[in-house]
Amino acid sequence: MPIIDFEGNVLICKKGANLRQVLLENEKSPHNGNSRLLNCFGLGTCGTCAVQIIGSVSKMEASEKIRLSLPPHNLETGLRLSCQIKVLSDITVKKGSGFS
């Protein structure tokens, strides 16, 4: 079972689990400030759950690429939407400081 290192917290999940759901089930959030309340609830349309990932996760699908290519994001940053990620191995997740 993969281990997620999120801001110094160690979380364990099933392989293939959705990262955003795992974080929320463990009372952690990929969102900052008001985006905890104002987000798309995992549909991949708002971009407020963007995180940096170190480790193996599912490949980026077209809808995630489109969202991350629109402001305020940029595909070149390497960020991923936690709501679109399936955890495939041990990973480290780093949350940014945007939208508070």
C-alpha cells in the first residue's frame, strides 16, 4: 500500500486511490484558505487543488492538461491536480501557497 508524505504527515492508501479523497478522508486539504469551500469538489475544473508530486502517479489526462494550461497555472510548473491523481506508489506531496 502506497505511503503519502503530505506536509510531514504520513498517510497510507490503496494503490490507485484518488489523492484528493485520501487527503480529505485524513482531515488534510490540498486547498488553501477559502478554496477549501470554493472549489469544484473534485471535477478538475477549478485548479485550486494543484500540488507538486514527487513519485509515481497516474498520467495526466487531457482535461487536466487543459485546466493546468490556463491561468493562473502553467503546464511548465509541473503541478498536478490532486483530484485527478491516482496514487501508484509512495509519493511526496507539496502544497503551494496560492488562492487563500
